Amino acid sequence: MTDISAHDLVLVTGMSGAGRSTALAVLEDLGFEAVDNLPMRFMPALPAMIRAGATKRLAVGIDVRTLDFDPALLQQHIDRLSEVEKLGVLMVFLDCRDEVLIRRFAETRRRHPLAGDRPVAEGLQVERRTIAPLVEKATLVIDTSDHTIWSFRERLTGLLALPEGPTGPTVTVMSFAFRHGVPREADLVFDVRFMNNPHYDPELRPLTGLDDAVGAAVAADPDFEGYLNDVLTLLHRTLPRHQKEGKSYLTIAIGCTGGRHRSVYTVETLAQRLAERDIPVYRLHRDLPKGDKEKQAP
């Protein structure tokens, strides 16, 4: 698993409206020089610029709005930069559900670059077909459908700023509410709705899995510890195989009904157990309100 400090160039691509500008701003904060919509004809000049010190580490935004955009040609450029020029290249692909993208375009009153006078939905269909080959090339795929700007910045910063670890892919453990849908970026999904629900305790209902009282209640469930150990056994067996296959990032989603009690505490505990095994891990509570997330341990 490689960390961001090992990369000379980060390419940010994906669906229009999925958060490319925000991603570039995050990378700029992490010490990269950010360039949006760099014409593809300039890409062969990037290695000389980087090696000559003409720029610090570079983050480049490329999508269908980029002049002379061509997914096949972009893949050729990436292969050449990595294999011939020996540069560290990381590609981040940002995805988002169509209905969310349509709402975003409506709220900003912007035209989709491929829609013209047609509905936004038609432009999105054309774009998905056009950029589909890039998903397989991406090092990191992030679905921004359920993120605010701030939670997306937190998610991306956490993933890209993690140090290099020797034991396998960087693991994100995410809590979520089934009533809001399963996270699309999840590689593994676990359901903890079978456990006793603190929601039905009037004293625990207003609290979250970040509070000690809720944690104690969830941990007291007779099946909690056994279930957690089963998950850890599965990960212990499969993480080395993910590493062998070259997977740098693995997202584990743990859900309960409201995404507030059982899943949150399970994520916190699982993340702690993984960290104790020297596995780089990042925690995310998708459906907790911002005020509750602030109680999360660093």
C-alpha cells in the first residue's frame, strides 16, 4: 500500500458535479500544486516539469470538459508516466448518483457539459459511457452522493493523508443507516441490526455510539464480541489477498437501522482492533449529524 507522499502526480477525474474542485482544494491543502482542466496535449511535458523542480507535487483535474479529452489517450498517458517515466501517479475517480447530480446542477443553475439543450439526465448518460473505462484505472473511487462538502473534505483528507502501512490496504470503516441506503463505495457490508437496539432505551436514544453509555450497552449484547471476532478473522484472512491483488484501499461498511448507535460503536471498536494490528485505518460515520461527529476520537 502506498501513501500520498509517494506520489508525484494525482489525477482527479470522474463525473461532472461529483466534487472535483473540492478534491483539488484538499490536495492543495496537502501541499500539491493544483491545476484544473489541463489540456491533455500538455501531459507529456509533466515529467520534465516535475523533475526540473518547476512545480511541486502536482494535482491535475481532468474530465469531459477538458480540452481534447479522450479516456483511451488518458490511460496511455498514465501508463507512460508510471511505467516509462517512473513517476508515482495516483488516480482519484469521483462518482455520484444521477439523481444527486441532477439536483446539484439544478441548484447551481449550471449546464451539464454534454447535455447542450437536452435534459441533464441525457448528458449524464453520455458522460458515464464516455468515462467508464477510467473507473478500472482508478486507484481510489469515492462516491460523493451522501457527502456534504465538509464531510467529503474530511473523507478525502483522511484517505490521502494516511501514512504508509506495511500490512495491506488502507482500510476505511464506515457506519451507515440502512434506511438511507448502503454506501455505493463499500467493498464489504456488515449488518448489525440483529443486536439489541439502544434506540428503545429512553436514556440512550438521544446519545450515539460515541458515548460511553451506548458503547457499554452495545458491548453487553451477548453476540457482539463473537460477531466482531468473526469480522476480524475474515479480514485477517482476506486483507493479505487484497494486498496481493494490488488493492490500495478497502471500504468496510457497517449498518444499523438509524446509523446512530450499534453501527457507530461497532465501527469505533473494529477500527481500534485493526489499528492495534498496525493496519492503517480511517473511521467515517456517514449518517451522524455534524455535531455528533465532533465527539469522535482522533
